[in-house]
Amino acid sequence: MPLPSEMDQKDKDPDSDLLSFSELGLPESVQRAVDELEFTTCTAVQSKVLPYSLSQHDVCAQANTGTGKTAAFLTTILSQHIEFPLDQVNPIGSPRALVLAPTRELTMQIKQDMNALSRHTRIRSLAVVGGKRVKEQRDELTKRRIDVVIATPGRLLDFIGQGVVDLSRIEILVIDEADRMLDMGFIPDVRRIVRQTPERRRRQTMFFSATFNDDVRRLINQWMFEPIQVEIPSESIAADSIDQRFWVVGRDEKRQTLYKFMKRCDPIRTLIFVNRRSEVKKVTKSLQKRNIPCEGLSGEMPQRKRTATLNRFKRGETRHIVATDVAGRGLHVEGITHVVNYDLPDIVEDYVHRIGRTGRAGAEGISISFVSESDGFVLPELEELLGHKVSCTTPSYELT
């Protein structure tokens, strides 16, 4: 059963610098799941992280969504649990591993990936997120042994405050998308959570971030012990399978240009990114009024509605989604043919995350970015990130 996530690695060409999963000496039950998912060659991040993380080193890695980082830390957690069993099981409510992620969608995706990789083990995991039924999660934590908690900071702190979760026996701590945690103002909550875990010499910490800026490096210094640092060169981040186009569009012409593109090119499945929640509603309504069926996805929507919208998109019942970065984070859907940057992102690194929703698993994809007078300031930073100049053209609807 192929996994609809960033872990999908079929059809990757072998490379002399890349390891194969069979070289890593994974426990039989984990290797069996890896084989069933048809994983063979590790990605660059996995090849650099796993030899150290499986040996219990702290590892910090610059890694975007889509690089295979989730498989790296989940494989590590599962392998460590199996190879180093406890003489006496922890009390209920005391997990052995904790994964922190900034959004509910990413947390649920990590949980889905964990389910696939742990299918032949007896390791139990639980997603702890806001917007879900509190009682259901509390019952799981208080009535069953949970080995791995995958959580957003806010809801986890609630359960810690209620005495439902005890983090004093954590052996592996994973902090995913640390830069996003900073952007969303979650770091004070994360600090409170980290203080509940054993001190850094008595736990293994894995830390992932799309960027290693000064703020991120301070967190690494505070929370990690002699970490191995892994960085993937920026020029290798954007997939070669994505045809990147930049259209010069006036700010007041964006809706009309988007409509023309959707009408004349009739893309199979499109993800349209905007920067503000208010724009999600405006762009969605504009397309719907012109008989372009689409739905919106933003952080202010109730969780049940967001989940239902995502499921319709995954099943192909909804072909087009308008989303913010927060809502799009952790969104893994097979067959997205086009990504439209209606607005260029305020944070330039998010560009790579956005366009990475298409051109996955060897498929080809097209990204189109609208460049208006209010977006142009991002271009120099974007060119530096990509490692080359970008060519801006007038809109052309002859897309193949």
C-alpha cells in the first residue's frame, strides 16, 4: 500500500551517495514495513541522518517537507524502541518518545506515516491535537499504554497540566519544522514542554527546520547535546520535475488571471496558495461565482470541516483548493498537477514547500507564481534560495 505522503520514494534513481534501507540494519518488523511500502533507496536527508540517529546521536537537519524527514525520525523511534526494550514498561501516560509539530494537519500526517511503518510492531502511537474530541484523546492516554505521542504544543500542554501525560521518561524528542514553530509563536509553549522531559544528555533529540537562522541555532544550542548537523544544499531542494513559471500580474488583475488560467487550461488538480485567511474566502468565492468548483482551507476553519475538505480533495471529489501556508503545511495529496502562488510567500523558504506539493514521486508538475508590485520584493531572496535567476513573463495559457 503506497503511502500518500512525503515518504513516497518509488522510482528514485540510485546515487552513489545515497544509502539503501537494507544497509541500515533495521529491525525485521520495521524493514518488512519498509519493503511493503516499496522504499529502496534513502533520500539525501535519510542517508545523512539515519546512520547517526540509529546510533543514538542527536541530529539537527535542514529539511523541507517532501525530503523524507518524517521517515527518518519515525524509523529511528521504532528501531530504538525495538532494540532497547524496557525491563519494566512505563506507567500509563508516560510515553517513550515525543514528536512535536506545529499544525494539526502535519501531526495527523505523521501519525498516518507512523501507522504504516509500525504495522508489524506492537508499538502504540497517538496524535494529540486541538480541534478533536478531548475525551477521546484523554481516554487513550489514561486507559492504554501509548509509546509515542505525536502532538501540537497547545493540546499537549493541556494534558500535562491535567496530569494526564508525564514526559519524565521520554527517551527520544523530535521537534519538527522548528522554523514554523518560531513563526507561529509556539516556542514559549515548546520550551515548557521540553523542560518536562529529561535533560538533554539523558535523551536523544532530533531537530528539523527548513532554515538554520540565528533563532533556530539558539534553540539547537539550548536543547541538543553535541548534535550532528545535516544541511541539504539549497540548489537541490527544488525538484527538477517541477516546471516553475513566474507571471507578471497587476495586483488588481490576479483574480481575472486566475480565472482565465482555470478556465482555459482546466488543470486536473490545483492547489492555490494565498498569504491571508481573508483572501482564502475572497478567491474561493470569486472562482465559485464563475462556475469554477473549488473549496477553501484556512487555519480559522473548524477541524472537522478542514478534515472533510482535505478528504474530498484526496478522493478527487474536490479538484481545486485555495489555502494558506498554515493549512497547506503537512498536506500530502497524490496527483496535484499544478500549484499556483496567487501571492508569493512572505517567508521565502515557504516557496519550496508550496511547489513541492506537485511533481512528487517522479511525476511532473507545474508551478505558477503571480508577481505583482506587492510581491516583487521577494524575488531577490527567492533567487538566492534557488541558486539562479527567475524569468518573469506575461501570462501564457498554453500549458502542457
